[in-house]
Amino acid sequence: MTMNSTGRPTSFSSSDSSAATTTVSGSKGLLQAEGLIFEIGSTGKTGVDLAKPKGTKNRLGGVTRGKPTGLPGLTEPEAVRHYVRLSQKNYAIDLGLFPLGSCTMKHNPRLNEKVARLPGFADVHPMQPQSTVQGALELINELADWLMKLTNMPAVAMTPKAGAHGELAGMLAIRAALIARGEGEKRKRVLVPISAHGTNPATAAQCGFIIDEINAAADGRVDLEDLKAKLVESSDIAGIMLTNPNTCGLFERDIKEIADLIHKAGGYFYCDGANFNAIVGRVRPGDLGIDAMHINLHKTFSTPHGGGGPGSGPTVLSEALAPFTPVPFILRTSEGLRLVEHHSEAPDSFGRMCAFHGQMGMFTRALAYILSHGADGLRQVAEDAVLNANYVLARLKPVMSPAFEGYCMHEALFSDGFLKDTGIETIDIAKGLIDEGYHPMTMYFPLVVHGAMLIEPTETESKAELDRFCDALASIARRAVQKDPSLKTAPHLAPARRLDETRAARSPRLRWTPEPPTLKAAE
Amino acid sequence: MRYLPLTADDRAAMLKTIGAKSVDEFYGDVPASARLKGPVPDLPNFQGELEVERHMVKLANKNRAASDGPFFVGCGAYKHHIPATVDHIIQRSEFLTTYTPYQPEIAQGTLQTMFEFQTQVAALTGMEVANASMYDGSTACAEAAVMACRVTKRNTVVMSGGLHPHYAETTRTLCEAAGINVIQLAPAVDGELELSNNIDDKVACVIGQTPNVFGTLTDLTPVGNAAHDGGALLVTVFTEVVSLGLMKTPGEMGADIAVGEGQSIGVPLGFGGPYVGLFTCKSKFLRQMPGRLCGETVDADGKRGFVLTLSTREQHIRRDKATSNICTNSGLCMLAFTAHMTLLGDKGLTHLATLNHEAACDLADALGAVKGVKVLTSRYFNEIAFETPKHADEVLAALEKQDIIGGVRASRLFPDAGFDNVIIAAATECATASDIKAYAQALAKVL
């Protein structure tokens, strides 16, 4: 071994470098063990220094708290460490490729974070006088203008707070339109392909509609013959909810015919715009005959996913549905921009969907993203997203089982066909990817493909990253075909091993308590 | 284009691997008439970071920020100080740029914060279980109404006259679509107890708010008793979560479902969103709850870990039979809430709540001393309603000229309800003694 002058070794000994190590602390090198705040904090501690109260006699009228919250506090250094340690147990786009199909995990530009925090956006109140928020209203209008032009639709509801909330906006507008036609009681049936995301049937049901499922054809699109059969009797048809590009990552090539059929049947066409990122700048959904479509700003326009939200789901509406748009909305008047907040001013509106004006914090980010790309850049976004997905499809085709023939749009879908008789399942492939340093693809969705693996690389990955990912996934596929048993117990290198989800559901423990967990079955 | 890593050479090489001549081939299924030959018309092309930032700053500068001067607007969103640490934490890449923790082995960070959040919210409200959050307080309220109908198998909900009208309207929208009858009591500064007189065997729940939209605090215990006697549920609503540092909790009042807005802890005003809806209930109603839930379990090595759980309530499993169509929570706002709450702890929260209450008492005293002003709220936390001899529009506009944002005119929330001269004003720890003094002096001049 080489030594420097102080006797400190300057090269390592190779004898025990790979030995498994257990530690007293529970930490593993950079990966720190971290307890719950209830275990490491205390009620006597706080991380804020506040002014001294004056001791005013309270005017709560006796409506006072009986029992203290018992919630622990942490000082600032302890709190920072707590959350930084926890953060290091998360995978993230900023760490690597995050090919979660149908979720569109693309790079989140930091400029967008910066502008969202300008006090003129972040520190304005939704109910302060409208004369003092003209810039905020202008921003909402500017984003609305982009969304309408990109979709070639005449109106947009800006208040929906997420994709599913946008679906609700669209279906409530359809419901209101049917009621206005005097057919609200009669037209209750909504057609939903079996490949649809679960939010579609859930939303339609929330609006009092009855769901009628349409089959998928062998090519992954809507079975047009089945659709026609469902429209033979059409007097009860309210509409259709169709995702395009669909959840199999394919463009519904019969979409115009479907729109015509639905309109002829007296119904409306709700298009789920979750996958708008595949076509933005190349195809305008308004040219396809749709009546409503939500746009997930957190997908197509890259507002951060934030560990599961908040999202934002502005919903574009056709001429036929525009009158029913929810309040509030913005009017341009001679004195500037003004909010229409009440039903009395918009009698056809189906009403209000939430307090205030929608996800402003997401609007600022999405507009910064859109302005940065421009019309030309957004077209390139769609093209590169689709190119990347087709590249992944082409590279993995030899070792995995593409679910359908031909090209895909922005995501590549595989079935578990190549795993037949190996004992290895889709979930094992997913967990194997974790050990390779990747977030897994979406697994077991869409439901129409057995053991589905849905890979969406997005346009913000370089060719080198895609090659590295494909090499890793291909090697896992080969290990699977060779029945490598270590895949069944993967991941081996993640902060946690496979978790017992059955146990979590059987004896729900949804909050920390000082007592040990109870194991009795819940009702 | 700075966000797109593929080079022209990359694209050519990839097309070659794929065996396609151009990307146009991938769009072969698009009907010919809908294929755009070039970029969407009437829209500008890409811009550099400098140009975009300049444009956004220009728009932002047209708005008057709450911190720019005396500011007393509440009614469902509150100006509070947010520790710098909170924003630092939510901008960590690993929290900001990750998604729903579908793969728990590499999402324990998000999942543990969710579990801690659920515990904090349950403790704050004195309720048995909390979910991982909803879009905001208003949608949480609407979902609570629909849930109460599922639980009781009844079909009418009754809403108090002090329920924030945005919450009431949001609830009405969702209820009407689901075929649920809605009874709205007349707006009243202090009328929450009226709910007790509107319960019959069709009523699934009564929805009362405390502090209500006028700022009035009410012990809803008698309403809960009346509801339970009539086989109905008590749903309580709060829009100012800091009040729970001092106020009797929904759990102590016997609430079956308690919902509210969590914005005040950790989340900026942001012109109305995104916020974080808090949703809690008694554990016996757990299976009827909407939204995401995180639960404790163990991993293959027997180590404690957390997962999303009880998803058989949710749309991705139950589809049209799901308890809600919600598919996200308010993730990052939830994280901001839990981080701020962790910094506060019980001690900090009680302290913060006390400062808020004292500011409101000072405001009530200062404004109440102005000739012609009548304070209408007798029990309050950090918000009061008051009446003047002049139209509130005129008063607030005159105050605005002196750079004082004095509150919300009640008629903006309740048009045609006889509140033309009523202003609702909130004072938090951000309102200084000189802000309050300036308000009273300006008001005296206006009147």
C-alpha cells in the first residue's frame, strides 16, 4: 500500500471492499436513516421565532381548544436535515430518466420556478380589488389565448385544478348543454373505451351518467364496429370520452368519423387531453371535431409534478359548450380586465368548481414554458417526444414484446408476452429497473394489454440517455428470459426493499401513534 | 432550443435505427385535413430566458403584492409569513421533480412526509384520520357532502349561512350533478346554530363553518348533537387553519367529517392556488373517504416503510364505482404545509395563533373606535366583519387610494343580500401596529 508522508493510506486495499456492512446507526454511507418527526422532535421545540404576545384577553367566546395538538416541533437545522435526508430516498427527474408512461415526466425548467415566485404573482390575494391584480388577470388571459390557439378551440375554462377536475368541467358542461336542450333526463349514457384511464368513468359517474364500455380493436384503437353498434339506439346518448392519442400510445385514426357518429347521435365528444404532448404544435384537436378537452399543464407544459400534485387542468370548449363554462372567468372591458364571479351574470354557466381562479402558480410556470418554446419549439417538443418513444420501441423490440404493430406516438407499450413461462412478471422487470438506477415504466396500465409496460421517455432525454436506459432494460429482459431469480426479489439496491402492500391495506395504520401498531383487520 | 437535447445528427441516426424516413411517418394516423404543415399560426416563436423573464416581471409588476403595504384581505386565503426554509425544502429536486409514489422503494421520502402530514392534520383537527390532501378547501367541502350521502344513504345536504359562498357553490355544483338536494340557509354573520333547526330524515349532513366567512366563531357541538339525533352527519369547515391553534377542534365538537383549507400554513397566497385541501373523518367512515392515503407497513427486510393504501376506493381500481374521480393530491403544497407545521410545532402554532388573534382584537378596537363603524362579529379569531354608513365599494376604493387594501366587501361574496355596507377584514401576524393604525386613520377620513 502506498503511503503519504503522514502515514495516511492513499490507495485502497481490495481485500474487503465488497463485504456487506451493517451499521449501528442504520445509515448506509450517504443514505441517512431518519425517524419520524414524532420520534425526533418534541412539543417544547420550535423552528420559528415570533414576536411576544401582548396578553390580550381572548375574544374566542369560549370556543377554545381543549387538548393541545401534541405536535412536535424541530429547530431549523433539524428540520432542514430531516427533509433533506428524506428527499434522498426519492427518485426524481433531476436524477435520471423517469419513463412513467402516461405521466409525462419531462425536465422542469428552473426559470418557471423563479417567475412563479415573483411577489406580483405569489403574494397577491384572490379577493383583493381587481384593479390591483390586472397583471395577474392578463397572465391568465395570455395563457388562455395560447391554449385556444394551440387547440383551435373558441373557449377555455381555466379554473379546473387538475386533469380529473378538467374532465369534470367538460362533463358538467355537457350535462348543462343537454339540460338546456331539454334532454338532461333522457340522455344519460356515456361511451368510454375499456382502455380509458380510470378517471374517465369515475368522472362520468360523478356527473350522474351511466357508463357504457366500448371494446378495443386488435390494433389498440377503438373498435369502430362496437361503437356503431352502441349507437344503433342513440336517443339516450350523452357523449363519448375518448383519449387521443390513446392510453396505448396510439393515435385514434378514426377520430373524425367517431366525432361525426357521436354528433349525429346527438351527443358530445369529450377528448381526454392527457396525451396532448404528443401532438402539440402538429395537430389541433379542434380540427378533429371535439367538444371539450382538458390539458394537463403539469404534463404537456411541464409544471412540476411535485410528488403527486398540484396539477392544473384548463379545459377547452367548443362553440356548443362555451356558454356553459364555469365561473369565474375573465371579461375584457373598456376599464380593463374583469372577473365574472356570479351565476347571475352568467346564467348558462354550470356554476363554480372551486374557490377562486384556478391554479395561478401553475399558470405562471406553464406560460413561461410556452413562451420559452414558442410555436416552433412546441412543435419540436411533440416531434422529439414521439421520436424518442419510437427509438425506445425500436431498440427494445428484439428483446421485449411490443403490444401492437407499427409506430407509436409519445410512449411505447409492451406486453408481458416475452415473460411467458419464465415465472418473472411485469412487476419484477419494474423493480429490476430500480436497481439499474431508473424509475420504472408504468406497469399494468392500460388494462387492455396483459402485464402492460408503458414507457414514456419524453423529449427532454438525450440519445445517450436513451441508449443507456435501453441497454439496462434490454439486459433485464434477457435476465428474465433466463429466469434470473434475483429479479423476483428486486430491488436490492434501493433505500427500501419491496413493501408489503397487503399488510398496509389489511390493518391500516394511517397516522403515527405512540402505541405499537395494531394488527386487527379493519372493517 | 435550450430544453431539447437531441441534435440534428441524433435525430437522423435515430430515424435510421427506427427505419423511418422522417417524423411525419409517426403521424400517419392523423387525418390529412388535420395535419399542420408548420407551426401553429398567429403565435410567436421561441424566446430566450432573458426575454421570457422580462415579460413575466412586467406582468407581475402590474399587481399590488400583499407585502407592499397595509393589507387586510381574508375570506378563505390569508397572508402569513412563510419561513424561508419551507421554500428551500419544496424546491429540493427530489421532492419537486418526482411524481406520485407508485414505486415505494424509491419514494420513501414523499411517502414519509405524507404519513407525517396525515398525522399532523388529524392532530390539529382532533379527528381520527386524515387523507393526503385534496385540491383545496372548497373541493374538500364538496366531496364531504357527497361522502355524507354515501355514508347515510340519504340525499339532502344543508349548508349554513356562514359557509364561504365559493365553498357552497362548489358543493352545489357537485351535488346537483350527483342528484343530491341542497338546502342553503340565508347568509348570516352569526347563524351557524340555525343548522340545528333544519334536520329531518332526508338530511345526510349539515355543513357549518367556524370561524365562518364573516369571522364568527361558533361551537358547533349542539348542531352535531341535533344532527346525530336525526341520523345525519356533522360536517365542519374551516378556511383558516391557524385558528386550530386556539379554537375548539372539529373533533371536540363531534364532527363526523371535518374539512378545510390548509393554505395558511406554508402556502403563499398565489392569487388563489394551488392550495391544499384538508380532509379528515371518523375512522369508521374510512372506506368512504375520497383521495389518496398513505399507510405504514414493512419491507422485505422487516424494516418500517410507507405505501399508498386502501386504493380500492379509488378511480384506477374502482372506475365508475370510485368514491371520487380525484387522481392526485396537492403534493408539493402538502409538503410545504407539513414542513411549516414541523417548524412551528405545537408551541409555535399556539404562539402564531395568539399573535393572529391579538392582531384581530387590535383591528376590531381600532376600527370600532372610528365614528360610524359597527363591528358585527362578537366572537372571532383573526377576521371580523364591520358595517359603515357608506357603501363598502366606495370605502374600499378610497382606502385603496391611500394604499390600504382594507378587506373584502361582503356583497362581492353575497350579492343582493343586504350586505352592501359590510366589509370583512382579516389581521394576521403580518399586520403591524402601524398598519392597523393607518387603516383606522384612513377609514376615519373616508367616513
